[in-house]
Amino acid sequence: MKKFYVTTPIYYLNSVPHIGHAYTTLAADIINRYKKQKGEESYFLTGTDEHGANIEKSATNAGVTPQQWTDNMFAKFKEMWTDLDIKYDDIIRTTEPRHEAVVQAIFEKLLKTGDIYKGSYTGKYCMSCEAYLDESELVDGKCPIHKKEPQVISEETYFFKLSAYQDKLLKFYQDNPDFLSPKFRAAEIVNFVKGGLKDLSVSRTKVKWGVTVPSAPNHTIYVWFDALINYISAIGYGKKLGIPGYENYPHDMDNYWPADIHLIGKEIFRFHAVIWPAVLMALGLPLPKKVFAHGWWTVEGEKMSKSLGNFIDPRDITAKYGVEPLRYFIFREVPFGGDGDFSIEQFKKRFNSDLANDLGNLLSRVLNMAAKNIGTIPETFESESTLLKEAQRINAEYDKQMEELAFDKALDLAWGLIGKMNRYIDETKPWALAKTDLEKAKNILLELIFALRYVAAWIAPFMPNTSAEISKRLAAGEIQKYAPLFPRIEEVKK
Ligand code: MSP
């Protein structure tokens, strides 16, 4: 049975993890948890991109070997994922032999088919992108992302015949309208490909810290060519190719591939939507179903950068306010796909309004009234309740939004019902009603309890522990007394 397969980019290990990295990985975690909750078999791969000149440089500057450097940084990323309650199924490092051997085999295979050939190249190279930049991509002669002038480099190199795939790619985009996602980013890729594709330099003689080309050991394989392959090396392409030593690899590629979603940030869309599909075509493999490029987070209106000192380490927030409020906030605040701005004041406001007030107080109010008037929550509750019908209707709508990765809309739906429940309490005043019509008051409270169970399920992929806690409090049986779910944050600017 093919599993649902979702991936994140593999992260460069030249700097410490920040909220931008956490964003993509959390999104994958949410999708994976959602699918599993629905009873689907889902598989979530993340990893780290450990080769290349930048890593070599960072290690040298720190006075350690590249391997020591990457081991140390890998541990930091892994720790971050644990801290954020990210449950991946596998985490791959490009320095692992299980990956390197597959990269080498692919390189040699494509040399044989003629998709890779030897030549020489002179071009402008951005060290930070680890990529040659086209004149047309430069802004004032500089890399548009790193704002640095690229260096002119000349070297003997192997090329990948990207130009041969231009028409095939355009046809694929046309035949598979969901591949380039979100839709508003598709034109950028289509126009780029229509503009003409040049063959891509895929080996380096100057970079030592990389996977060597077996048939030409003075070359290492271009870090992007190496990195993209992680998506198939991790799931058993080595076994499929029959590489010796892979006989007992724990995965069969056909159970995973094609990937259902490659989640990435918008700045690496071309690598995933142009180069990667062309490599897969050259290998005769099916293409992923979707490449989804999300936007970028700025911090209080500024690009996050080390020099500005505005790097957000998610742990600074989670240590103070908990992991789940952050997981909630970043997906409620900004539509997934677009850019967003992170403001700690906005985080605190949402914490208080959405979590402490709307959800937390609702749960406390309902349970306090129910404890007084019902005492015990029954196993089942049959009613012609408008509220519960509404919850059912929203449930279908919620699934639709989750499938489209419209996380903010899915959460809006949950909070829409929460708002309705709060208004329902204000209007029907069950605490007063209990004195004149106890049966009716009980019925209202049970409606609320059973509707809250829907909310608990909807928030589960985002806030798994909160969801479990709410479910526990709402479980059939005697109602207990509990502390508030989200005590208000008091230091909020007005
Ligand atoms: N190593 C490559 C990816 C290779 S995938 C085969 C790479 N790594 S990265 O560490 O620089 O960035 C990885 C991802 O981090 C980006 O695609 C993006 O998803 C995320 N982000 C990094 N900074 C970000 C923000 N400020 N905001 C949102 N996400 C950003 O590129």
C-alpha cells in the first residue's frame, strides 16, 4: 500500500535553526498528524543538507572539521524538532553512507544515459546560494537574495542536460495543474522555463567537502544535485537500483513514491519545480504530485538576519508560553503560502483572545456548569441539536481546507464554532435556566460538550497535547475540576 509521503527541505547546517526553518517542519508535522488522525498511512521525512563550500567555510572558521561541525549542528536541529514536538518518521543527513552511495549511483547512471556530460564552465557564482547566477537574475550586479556580488568562477565541470527537458516540463505543468502550488506562484516557474533552460553544472573541482564522482574523483557533486536526491535515497531508491548493500534496506520505494507533497520555501521553488523534476524524468521516475512553496517570515517588518540580531529562536517563545500556542499562532496568523510578519505582541494578543478567552474559558465554563448540573458525562447523546449539526457541517469544510493546506482557514472554522458556542451560552444562560428548567439546561450543556469534542479533534494536528487534554476533560464519566488550559498572559501592551 502506498503511503502518503510528505517532505521538508533538508536544512543547511551552516547556521542555527530559527523560526523560518521551524515553519516548514511544523507544517509537514501538521499534515502528517492530520493524515494519521484520518487513519491514512502517512510518512514524514525531514533532514539536513551537509555538504558544500559554505559548510566547509563555517567549519574552518570554527577550527573544527566539517564532520565535527555537521555533527554538532545536526544535534541542534534535532533538538529543536524534539522541543517543538515534531514527530518525523525519518531524518536523513546527506553525509550518511545510505545517501551518498545513491547520489553516486545516480550520477554514474546519468553519465551512461548521456544526461550528464563533461564540459567547462565560466560563470558568476553566489557562494551563499551555492549556485551560478544568470545575468538576468542579478539585481544591481548582486545576488537578489544575499545582496552580495557573485564571484566569477571558471572550472571543468559535468553538466546535467536540463535544456533537454524544457518542453517535457511545460507539458507536465499543463497536465498536472496541482503540481505548482500555491497557484499564484505557478506563473513564475512556467515563465522561467519558457524563457529557456540552460544545462546545469553539477560538479565542482574546487569544493572538497562533497560526494565524489566515482569515475572522476577530482570532482565533487554539486550540493543541490546531492541534496534533492534525499527525497528518494531515504525511501529506498538504492534498493530499487540494486546497489550492493541495500538488499535489506527497510523501505521499498514504491510504497512511498511519488511524494504527495514536497513542502519548501518560495526561494527554492525553482530547484524543486524545475531541476528536480528534470532529474526524475532523466531517471525515468514519476514526478511528485505537488511542490508547495510557502512564503517567508519577517520579524517586526524586517528580514530575519544575523547582522540585525532579530533571529527568532522558537525556544525563546516556547520556554515562556508553551509549544502549542506557538504552533497554533504561526498557522492561524498567516495564510500558508503567503508571507507573514512575526510580532511577539500579536502572538500575546492571540494567545489571550483565542486560546485563554475563546477556547480556554469556554471549556472551563461548560465543565463548571456541567459539574454542577449534570455531574457525569454520558457515553452518548442523541439530539436534534442545531449546534451539533453545525459542527458536522464544519467538519466536512475543515477537511476540505486541510487537504488544501489552508491551515488558517481550517483554524478559522474551529474558532467560528467556538464563537458560536460562547454566544449560545450568553444567550441561553444555562446557569440561570437550570433553576427553572433543569432538563433544558442539561441538554444545552451536553450539546456544548459534544460540540467541543469536534473542536478537540480539529485542533489536534496543531496542538496535539491540548487536544488530548480537552478530550480527557470531556470524556464520559464523572466531571473533575481542572486548572485553566491557557492562563492569560498579563504583560500585553494595550
Ligand atoms: N538546503 C537547502 C534545501 C535543500 S532541499 C533539497 C536550503 N536550506 S535552508 O536551510 O537554507 O532553508 C530551508 C528552508 O527554510 C527554506 O526553504 C524555507 O522553507 C525555510 N526558511 C528559512 N528562512 C525562512 C524564513 N525567514 N521564513 C520562512 N521560511 C524560511 O535551502
